[in-house]
Amino acid sequence: MNNERQHKILTLLEKKGEIVLKELQDVFPGVSAMTLRRDLIRFEHEGLLVRTYGGAISVKKLPGGTGDEDPYDMRASENIEAKMEIARKSAPLVEKGRSIYIDAGSTTMCLAEVVPDNNYSFVTSGINIGLNLIKKQKVSVITLGGLVNRKTLSVSGPNAIAFFDNINIDLAFMSSSGFSIENGFTISNMYECDLKRKVIQKAKKVIMLMDSSKINKNLPVTFATLEDVDILVTEQNVPREIEEEAQKHGVQLL
């Protein structure tokens, strides 16, 4: 990394497995706590750590972690500016007095970061998203129970799906690993596919967050089509053929 301070922070994280903000202030006496927090936020977006109260822990130290770079690490470090732009466009859609689901994913993680601290009720399948949201003082957070996928930091499986038999969802902010007109919104994990289908079935409004790199990328399993989506949020205009298909199904493009 070009930034010597950030490089040193990552070296400490690699060596110790976890770091404390107060310790970083001692190591960098001329750097403000806010600047150091921004460094940790950046590394969290890149999938290198999960912030905790007063510090952060390396993803390599999370239960079940192998220490190898995994798909979440790679996705979180790609197209960060695009994902943050999508998050900023999506944040005004979050409403008080609603039951709001936030899907696991690197783009939805950005949404959890920028959503204001207000009286919101969130449900999420993302472990890191839940940890991020609960740092806010006014929100309430429910995380699903079930099988933890160490490659996506998400929870899925029969127990997670059954959870939605007894809960209402007003707004669902969903993520996808790929999209094409022919195959719809796709991912690679069957358990997570079933969970996404269940959420979409329960939600009154479905908002899909997807950066343009996912367009015309197909993965093995389809969990939704444009017919299932109310709003599609991207960082730039979609190709004309997708715009026409979205209009055909009444999908709002942001």
C-alpha cells in the first residue's frame, strides 16, 4: 500500500490478529482517532477485518477462518467507489417503522455503513453487517441463525429459511453475484439461493443493489428475475436492453 500508516496498521493486524484503537493512537500520536477509524472502516470494506467495540479483529481470526484469501475478501476490495455510490443512493430508501432486511454481501455492507443512526428495525443474514449495524445506538438488529458460510460471512440453511415463516419483511435490500436478462439474478450457493428466494417471497418491496461489473455475469443458480424486483440500484446507467426489460416489468432504476 502507498500509505505508510495503513501499511503499518495491516502489519500489526497480521502479527497480532486484532488491534485496539487506543493502541493505534499510541503508535501514531500525531494522527487523530477519527482518521484511524477511517482506516479501519476502509479495511473492513476490503474484507480484511471486522471492527469491534474499541478496535478490530482480523477475518483470519474469525471462527472457521482458514487464513486464505476468499471470495468475500476479493469482492469487498473490488469496485469500492461504485459500491459506496450505490449505498448512498439506497440509504434514503430505508424507512422508519418498517421491518427491513439487509442481505449479506459487500455492497449491502456499504449500505449498513452509511445508513444513519435512527430508529430502524433490521434483519440480516450477514454476520459482519449485523456487527456493523449494532454499533449504531438507535437501531435494532436481528441476525439469522443457521449455517455460516466462511466465504461470504453469511448465514443460510433450513433454520435460517424457517425463521421467515414467523416474521414480516417490508423492505428487502438484496445483493447478487451476477445478472443477465436470460438468467436473471444469480449466485453460486444453493442454500443462499433458497434463503434469498424466501426473503423475496416475503418482502413487500424488493430493492436490488448491484454494481455494473455484475452485468452479463452468470453463476450456477438463479434466485430472482426482474419481475421479482421493484427497484434496481446501480452506480451508473445500465445498458439499453436491460433498461427496456426493466421498464417492461415496472422496475424503477436508480
